[in-house]
Amino acid sequence: MKAFWLDNNETISGKALRNHGVEYHSLDVHNYQKDLDRIKEENHYVSQDIVELTPVTPNLEGILAKFDKEHLHTDDEVRFVLSGEGIFDIRTNDDRWMRVHVSEGDYLSVPAHRHHRFFVTETKNIRCVRLFKDNTGWTPIYRESSAIAST
Ligand code: LAC
Ligand code: NI
């Protein structure tokens, strides 16, 4: 994990991420289920699946075009990266952007109702475990001003 402020490039530690409400851990990709089970119990996450994006994912560009617009969810956005890498931009409560590069072993939870956006890197490859609090679906709510407030 490597995180920094988009407005001044200063580094953000895992502890600082947590202070801004973004849970971060480093877990073993070869032995993670016990840790995830504990996290699920503590945070009332009840379901788990795996999501993967690769250069041959059907409609990859269409999918990425949804993720890279600033949006929020009514559930936490929980991702544990099994392989590949990605970039999360996450707003603080006072609207600063934190840029978080995640790769193998990184566990990240963007709190519910927090604006964020997501990009893949040049490799266009990421495989993640997702955790959810309920099974009602995963619908992004786009920020109205997203088109003009993207920086
Ligand atoms: C999502 C991410 C990628 O909504 O922000 O699934
Ligand atoms: Ni999202």
C-alpha cells in the first residue's frame, strides 16, 4: 500500500488512513480466511465473493467508466487484493482526496457514504475478495458534481 494526498503529494500512513475512517490491513494472500472471518464478525459483514478485472474481461472499458466517476455506496466498500493492483481515490470528510495504491495483500475498507473512485493500472489486472453487510446489491450513487469536481 502506498497512499498520498492528491493536493500536496505528502505520504499518508496506514494509521492516518484509519484516522480518516478507512480501515487498512496487510494480510497473507495464502492464508487469509481466518483473518477475514474475524473481520466479518467484528464488522457484521455477512457475504463474501471474488471480483476480477483483466484485459479480457468483457466490457472492461464500460465497467471501468463506472468506477472512475466519483460515487458512494450505502455499504462499506471492502476489498482484499489477492493479485494485481489498483488505485482508490477516497475523499476525507472535508473533501480532500487521498490516493491509495493497493496491491497483493492489501485489505481496504471505504466506509459507507464516503465518496470515492477507482482506477486500474496499466496492467489492467486486479483480483479481490469483496465483503458485504447485506445481499441487497451493490449500486453506486454518483456525485452530482462529479464531472466538474473531479480534482
Ligand atoms: C466499486 C469500486 C471499484 O464501486 O469503487 O466497486
Ligand atoms: Ni465504489
